[in-house]
Amino acid sequence: MMDQNELFCHSPFPKYFDTGVLCGMKENTTTIVKQKTYTDTKVIDLKHIYKQYDGETVLNDINLYIRDKEFVTLLGPSGCGKTTTLRIIGGFETPDEGTVLFDGKAINDLPPNKRHINTVFQKYALFPHLNVYENIAFPLRLKKASEDEIREKVTEMLKMVALSGFENKSVSTLSGGQQQRVAIARALISHPRVLLLDEPLGALDLKLRKDMQVELKNIQQRIGITFIYVTHDQEEALSMSDTVVVMADGEIQQIGTPIDIYNEPKNAFVADFIGESNIIDGVMLSDYSVRFAGHTFECLDKGFDKNEQVDVVVRPEDVDVVEPERGMLTGQVSAVTFKGVHYEIIVDIKGFKWMIQSTDYVAPDQFIGLYIEPDAIHIMKKSKYSGTFGDYSSFSDELDQLSDAESAEEF
């Protein structure tokens, strides 16, 4: 298992930080690059965390620290261990092995109500028999705070989440976005050091979800506490986070900024899960020279063994469509889909299906050339995920499984 320093890579493209915007990800995700607001003080530190359920390992040697005032997202598919990690931090689960540190002190045996940590769940867990005011005030009433203190803090929270004037409304009459704001206000009214958010946007429609992504980041920056956010949605992770922790199979695959994760994926799983990627088998001939798809290319990577087998990543938006005689590679277009701001083009090159994203239209069955600049090529070491992702014969493993009678299961 790699330690955090190995998993946290640094982008070779600092120019993106000057523009403030990173574009070209899946479905045209745009990440606003914000100035660093977190400190270097570790508030949460997970050391060698293991967890099993019914003999099945769900967390395998998790090592992760989270800094004060940092917005961290645990990102991965269902069953990767991200929610279990969140629940261990919150005290709702106990690790089988390992230590959970809060401000340098072990809290493994500390119950959730004794930790300076609150949680916002996907279903919000609001009290339907209480109005907005009393839902937000509930934590303070448990602490037997005075009415003056409760009134002052509830008013402050309502203003922060833009719900002033909603005090007497029933929570059952509120929209999903309004209910979520009530849940956030209730979680923040007792001033926790850390707020855990377990897929809180999952029940909202697409446009409201995008609005709430911006709202959550703004709230986190205004109040200046640590947010730990769980999602399977890569757009949410890239658009809100200071740091993204990509998980799969109960292990951390990579830790980095959104730009690091996108530009410099550590393995085929990360490259495929974060945006779209063509992942091709290659051979590193020497520093700055790699051979794949029957052609030798210049690249920017070095430090690999001579003739080492590698995975080569080329993002669809980084490929130029040219005339066949100008192409480094040539192939036949098998499908074209209009996506609004670009065309998604599937090209068959020697039996491997490439995805290209281009604003220029090409017709199905047309022969085209592909031109790839050196900085569009990213080299990765082989991993257990090699050969699993990167060919666009289909977009999901599940579709392939549904067509395989021998591996079919009842769902």
C-alpha cells in the first residue's frame, strides 16, 4: 500500500492555476480553482485502518490525513469503502484495526456525540413534526442553551443558508434544496470542527445539484471548518474540493487536487473514473519516447525502465482530427454523437475503439487521421487495473456483463 506522499502527485501544468478554470472533463465539467484557504494543521488522521463485514474486507490499510479548514472529497464507485471511511471518522463504525486521531489524540472509543464532528446525511433526517426554527435549534436545546442564545444562533444560521423568513414553515413543505439547507444549518449551529456530508446532493435534480455545489463550497469557506464529502459523482468532486481522495476496492488509489487527479492519474482506474480516457498498452522505449498503437511518439515522461510495459492515457479532448495523410494514427469512424458543444467520435484503430471529442463534424465510416501532441500523452505504470478500462466498444462493464450469458446474474 502506497503512503499518502506517494499517492499525492503534483500537476506539471501550473498554467491552469493562472487561468482559474480547468475545462475539458466529462460532460464539460468546469472547476473553479480557488485560492488555498486551509491550513497545514492535521485535524483528522487515519492510520492503518482496516474494516471487514462478514469476512469481506471493505477497508484495507487506509492512511489519510485531513487538514483544518480543508474541503476533502472521498470519491469512488459504490462499494469502494468511502461511506465506511466517513462513518469511522464520525464514530458510527469502529475500525477492526488502526487508529483514528483528532487533533493528534486517538478517538476510536469516543462516541459520535462526544466528537467535534457533525454529519449531514443524504436523506437529511429532519424532524417532520418540527418547523424550520425548531429543527435548527434542536442541538442547542439538547445542550440546554438559553432562549436568547438559541434565537441568536438560529437567526445567524438562517441568514447563512439564505432561509431568513422560513422560521415558522413546516419542513415537509420545503423543496429538496431548502431541506438540505435546513439540515446543514442544524449540523453547523453547534460549531463543529468537522462536517461530514454523505452524498447530500444525490436526491436533487441536475440544475439544483449544480447550484448547491457552489453553495456548499461558499458556506465552507465562510465558516472556515473542515468538510469531508462523500460522492460517486466526479463532477461534484472536481468542482468543490481542495483535495480529492479516489477510492476503489477498499483502498486509496490516489490523493491530489482536482487538477492533479485529472491531469496525472496514477493508474487505469483513476484515469477511467475521472473523466473519459483512451488507455492503451504501450512500451516506454526511453525517456520521452513511447510506442503504442504501432507508432512511436514523443512524450514528457521519464524515469521508466527501458522497454518497460506501461499504460498510456490520452484524453479525448487532446486529440486533433486531421486528414489521414497527416495523421500519426489512422482509423475508421464507427459512431458520432452530438453532445451540444462538441461531437463525440468513436474511431476504430486496429480493433481498438478510441474516443475523440471535437467541435468538427466527421461522418460515420469516414477514414480520419489522429494527431497527438507530446503533452497530450500521459504514461502510467502497469497496475491490477491495466487492461480493464480504456476501450470504447462500450461505456460500462455492466453492459458487457448483461450480454454475457455465462456470467449473467439475477439482479
